[in-house]
Amino acid sequence: MKMLLEVDAINTFYGPSQAIHDVSFGVAQSEVVALLGRNGAGKSTTLRSIMGLNGAASGRIRYGDRDITRMSPQAIARLGLTLVPETRDPFVLLTVRENIMLGYRPGSPYTLDRLMDLFPLLRELLKKKGGELSGGQQQMMVMARGLAMGPRLLLLDEPSQGLAPIMVKAVASVLKQLKGDGLTILLVEQNLNMALDIADRVVVMENGAVADTFDSATGRAEPARLEQYLAVH
Ligand code: ATP
């Protein structure tokens, strides 16, 4: 299968310490791939390497026909890759509408109207300040901002982290709708059930390396195979 994104044997460092070891995997057009693994396994760093924020010291990252390994984060974003980071980073003094529309690029299928259909909870909050929202509401807002950019590949870092169960459900429902739109998504998750529910394929990371890869149906049928990587020991 031809991959839209191809990560090929990348190694990434923070100063002298190596966080990512020979990581390889691909994401096909319209595929949803979940990166799973314990805290510190290297999932966020992998996303940051793809976006050029923590560039890979060696290896190759290809997007479509382009080699993006050494491109700037701005150039990578212009190609249609959008990262919604774990930190959420809302603009606390801007309104929710401003926070969302800051990302809007003409031509994006995710107009404010469409985003309000996807995130009905945000409709009532548009005039509030970003800093006044709960964690779950902020997560919705930063996802809406990312979508407003009209991404062709959406990278989501732990969208369910720290959210109440009802908000986790709401995020999962949005992701299913995005998948229905045919959007290509690389999702970092610690919530195994949510990842298996949404993703087509799962890539498991351990100690900065890829430990296993399988399709979600296999993961659902053989949960023990996955749980061994996620259990705390
Ligand atoms: P988490 O869910 O905790 O974010 P993760 O799987 O995303 O986990 P990373 O955040 O990518 O893991 O971390 C991978 C490794 O890199 C860890 O050993 C971590 O301590 C280290 N690391 C992450 N960020 C930095 C940094 N800014 N400086 C130095 N080391 C870092």
C-alpha cells in the first residue's frame, strides 16, 4: 500500500539523550493510526519529529512525494500537516471564536458552521475567553482550531488525556466523524479502548522504539497482546 506519511528509521535526540531509536511506520491516505505506549515511550517526540519541531538526526520522513525530514515546522505545516499538541495551548485572553478562527485557512472544509456541527458544545461558548473553559472544552477548541486549518494529515497528541468520561466520549465521536470524512489521522493515545475503537491500525512504542504493529481487529481480539505493553511494571 502506498503511504501518505512514511517514517523510515528515524533517530531523535534531546541533547545527548536519545529518545527515538530507528522508528519506522507509515500512515496511508484516509487511514487512522494510533501510536500507543506508556509514558515516556516516545510518542510525543515522534509527532514532534514529524512536524520538524524536534528534527530527526537520521532516517527519513516522507509525506506524499516529498522528503520533509529537514523542513522547517512552518514549511511542514504549509504542506497540510497539523499537530494538536497535548499541552492544548489555548490563547486565554482571546474568545473561543478567535481561538478557532486564528487557524482558519480559506478552502478548509472545516468552516465555523461545520465546526459547530462537529463540536455542538462549543456553540454556546464562542464569546467566552479561552482561559475560561474546562479542560474538555479547551480540548474541543484546540481540535477545532487544528481542523480550521484544513489539514490533510492531522496529528493528535492524547486528546482524551485528563478528560471526564463524557468528554472522552465526545472526543471519540468527533474522531469517528473525521474518519468518516476520510481525514488521515495519526493519534497518540493512552486510552486503549478509544484507540482500538477508532484506529484502523495500532503502532506500539516501548523505550523509544516500535515494539509491535497490528490492525485494530487483532488488538480487540487479543487484548492481552496489547496490555502487556501498557501495563505499569
Ligand atoms: P508522554 O505520554 O509522557 O508524553 P511519550 O510516549 O509521548 O510520553 P515522550 O514525551 O516522547 O514520550 O518522551 C520520550 C523520552 O524523551 C522520555 O524519556 C522523556 O523523558 C524524554 N524527553 C521528552 N521531552 C524531553 C525534553 N524536552 N528534554 C529532554 N528529554 C525529553
